[in-house]
Amino acid sequence: MNFESHNIVVIGAGPGGLVFGRVMQKAGLDVVIFEREVSRNGRTQGGTLDLHVESGQWALEQAGLLNEFRAIARPEGQDLRIANKHGKLLWDEISEPDVMSRPEVDRPRLRKILLDSLAPETIRWNYNLRSVQPLVGEGYDLHFENGISIRAGLLVGADGAWSRVRPLVSDAKPAYTGVSFIEMGISDVATTHPEVSATVGRGSFFALEDDKGLMAQRNGDGSVRIYVALRMPEDGFAALGIGFTDPAATRSAILAQFQDWNPEITSFIRACNNTFVARPITALPIGIRWPSQPNVTLIGDAAHLMSPFAGAGANLAMQDGAALALELRETSDPSVAIAAYEKKMFERAQEEAQRSADGLAMCISPNGAERFAKWMERIQTLHSAPHAT
């Protein structure tokens, strides 16, 4: 059988895969990215994320896109408020306008920058990977649900939490963390619900207590994205009466979990639109590793899925993509590049995964707001302490 062949194939056009493709093309190397979404505008791309100087922003610098990022970054999004369930503010941080250590950026706008930076036809849309067949010698045959098969020399799995590429290197699977989110939103919040807008502020608002959380993030389009967090058994929504089929009943069942919380905070739930999305939080084992293989590796969530409580997911994915591309640029032997990339990736991923697990345990706890605020105080003290000369 004659397959279309490519030397370097990426599965997944998330931030990590796109950064990898961009850095490779800057170096004059060919790459093709296969993405399961049907088109560039096939679905909404989520809310906002903060890009860290040492990871996400570094990756964009390697991609030659740092100026484009700064033009759309929102430093005011670094504002942070932490309250207990009674609405008492325990932390209220207003960011400086010229501080760009972790500015927020809307995912759709960041994605547009990355997509526009790639050569035409780099991404093949509507290619959902069904199976991978290793070849004798080297390389892989990739079989997609659209009936097309592709032959790859070097395979990069950037295909997220339930990666179809991961089983080639590891039998690890994501496990439930004990916490589930319910995502909802409010459009044009300053006009439609000014009281919610004032409570959230310019950045992020966390209300945490009783092993629960109500968290809100302002987006650049004027909306607020809201996350209810509940410590609960896996697949436990039905037991709480949360069914996701009837919006009014779903809203009432969620509010029932916060009966003794401040009405200003629970107004987030009353004001939100009628779309409720269940998001159980899963993670790969902390410190996941595998023996390096010569022609396949993973980046991003495929390699080190973790909870969002370290704000590291997209940042690490982008750092992975740039770092792997730079290693491949420096040698003609992919096995050398992959081994060098994975050694450093494993180390940074383990550190961030531990921070993520610790953050989840801290925030979704009986006294989450108090613990989170005290942690922020310690971090601020460390950063403001004078350095020895």
C-alpha cells in the first residue's frame, strides 16, 4: 500500500503543536500537523490563560512572535482576588501596568497568532487519529477516522489528555484527581451584570471554602468565565442532582451546593448563561517518565497532564514545543534530540505537576481561601526580599 509520507508529523494543533511547527519552519525544516477539529473555526477555543516569562513567553520568543503576543496581552489580567465563602476579601492584588511576568491572553487570539505564522497547508484539518502502527525498522503508519492513512518518520504526540500517541511510549493513563469543575459564563458582564463585574475585578476572583470553589476570570471580549469546583467522587454529579439537561434544574442544583455562601458570590451562578459544561479534573502521575525512543515523543498534556492549579498546562506545552524543535534543529539524529529534550522536559514537568497537585489540595479544602491567601503572602515576601550582593 502506498501511503503519503512525511519526515516529521505532529498530532494535535494545540499551542504546543503550533509552536513546534513554527520553530521548525523558522529553521527551514518541514513539518505537517494533523488536527481532529474540522476546520480552523470548528469550535470555540476556551477562555484566557496567563503566559509565564520562563515558559510560554520564552517559547513565543523562539518562535519570533513575542511582539505579536505583547500587542494582545492583558497585564491587568494579573489582578487577583481571594475571598472566603462569606465574601471577605483575604487578598486583593492590583497588578502594575508595565509588569509582564504573567499577563493574560485570550486563547482564540493567541491561537490566531500561531496559526497565521505557519506556512499554508501546514495543518490538515478533520484528521482524527484512530490508530498507530509501528513499522519494522523505523517510522509509523497513522490511520485516521476519515479513512486516510499517513506514513510518518518522526512522530510528535501533541494530542492532549487522551493521547493516541502516548501508548507508544508509556502505558500511563490520566486518573481522576477528586475534584470536578462545572464551567459556565456571562457575556458582556459589565453591561448585563455590573455587580458581578465589580466583584470579579479586572483579573481573577477565587472564593474558596468547604472543599468547594467559585472561581471567575475576566476575558478580553468582555465576558467572564466561571468555574464551580467541587470535591466529589468521580461521576458524582447525578448524586448531587446535577443533570446538565435542564438548565434551570442544573442551576438550582448547583446553587444548592452553596446555600450558606454570600449572595454576592452565588450571584455568579444565578447570572450565568444556560450552558453548563462538566469538567472532571484528571492528571497523569507526577514524575511520569519513559525510556526514550528514537522516532516518537510527546509534548504538552499528552506528556504530563496536570490540574490547572499551577497555571502551567499551556505554558509547558509551548515550552515543550519550542524546546523539542530547537533540539531537532541542532542535530541530524532525531534520537539524540529526543533524548536531550525528554531529559529536561521530565524534570520541569515533575516540578510543575507537584505544584499543581499541591495547589489543588490547598485551594479545594475546608479553608482554601485562607491557605491560598497565606501562600500568596509568602510568595510576595520572597519576591520582595532584597537579594544578597
